[in-house]
Amino acid sequence: MKATVQKIPQRHGWSWRYKIFEEVVKSEDWHTHQEFELVLHRNFQGKSRIAHFEGLIEHNDLLLLSPGTAHSFESINSHEQTLCEAHVIWFSKEWITKLIYSSVELRPLASIIRDANKGLKFSTQTAEKVYQHLNNFDDLTPIGQLAVLIKILGELCADQSRTSLLSYASSAEKKKSDNDFGKIDQVCNYIDNHYSSEITLKKLADYMYVSENTVHRWFIQHFNESYISYLTKLRLNHASQLLLTTLQPISIIAENVGYTNRSNFNRSFKKYKGMSPSLYRKQFK
């Protein structure tokens, strides 16, 4: 079965991404993406499938997977009283490579990044330390959160009992997904370059030489949302940055991110951010 290529949405102003998934039942989702994934599973038992490896997930299961490694996780028994937790950190190869190169203190991390292509599993003790570092994570500033990530990477380096899951680095699945990566990158680059203008689903489909239904299916498969939802979030995230980093009038910012109607912009922004653009600027600038 071919893995679905997932596009991990990056927040503007951030170099990496952290997200918590809490589910009553975790269903299997065979997928791959272009980022490293550090995933911590808690409070459930399940099955993991990573390239040609299959194994069990126990409480405090901590794994590091390299870009292009197909994987899925599935709960095999759970209770509604205790939700399945997955704490996931994604970061790009380019970013972590530059970080290691420019920081001598992080050089021990190089071997871990290299060995992640075989799938690394860390001790439950390290997993618990990582979880403790993530407590109150959302209350921290972006710099504070980055400092926590550095501490977590330090915990990975200190773990001398880490093991590899794969007997060899799996490249076959990665090669099969290269075309998908290129296709998704092409879509994202087009939207990034044209989000301020009117880019309908038909225009994007014509650019990619496919049908509108095909583009719609790509977004559901690879982005886990519709094209309109993706475009709206992109525009509003750019608007958020402009509100905080410029003195441009809100009407001009709305036009710059593709809204021709100020009322529609205000309504969409409030729905997405929970407050009006003017209040967002006043509260966070």
C-alpha cells in the first residue's frame, strides 16, 4: 500500500511545529512527510508500522523518524476515560542541519539525526523527561518554546539505550513518494506566490494540468482539509504577521492577502483567531 504524503502546516514565524492529538481511538493512517517526526505516545496500547517494521506501542513510547519514512500508529485497546495521547514535534532537515552546524553544543545530535533513517526508539525514562518538558508548553513565548525544544534534543543525546527499529534504511518507499513530494511542493509554491490574488480551484487545476476533482482530492488526502480552508488559513496567517509587524491600515492588509471585502476579512479573521483584527493588533503587537 502506497503511503499518503501529508503536508505539515508551518506557522508563520516558527521554524518547527508541535501538536497534541487526543483521541478515544487512534486509527491507522499510513503516511509520510518531508519533516523529521519526534512522537511521544502516552496512555494507550497500540501497534506501530514503520517502513518494514511492525511492533507494539506501550505507554511512554518515544520515536524519532526521518523524512520520507512511511509510518502509522493504531490503538488496539483504549478506554473512553483515558484518551490516547500523541505529542508530535516536526522539524525540517534543512533547519536542524543548520542548527547543528552553527552550534557546537549540538554536534552530538548529528549521529541521532543520521540514524533516524532507521527509526530510533528511546527509553521510557527519556520519554517521561520529554513529557515533563512539554508541561505548560503553550503558555511559553516562541523563544521559551524553542528553549524547551533544545532541552528535549539534549535528552535524546543523553539517552545511551536508544535502539534502531529498522534493520536497514528504507529507501524504496521514499523513492515512490518523491513524485508526490514534488507535486505537493508545486501546489504550495503556486499558492504561496499567488495567495494575494484570486486563485480559484479551477486556476490551480489548470496550472497543474489536472481536474478540479483531482486537486480537491489532493487537499483532502495530503493536507487533511479542503482547498478553501487551506487558502483561508494561509491568507489569515499572513494578515496576522502584517498586523504585528507593520503599521499598515487593516483595509490595506486585507487587500494584500487577497480580500476585496473588508467585512469578509473581519468576519473570517475573527472566526479563525477568536478576535477582530484591530483587537489582535492591540493585544499582541
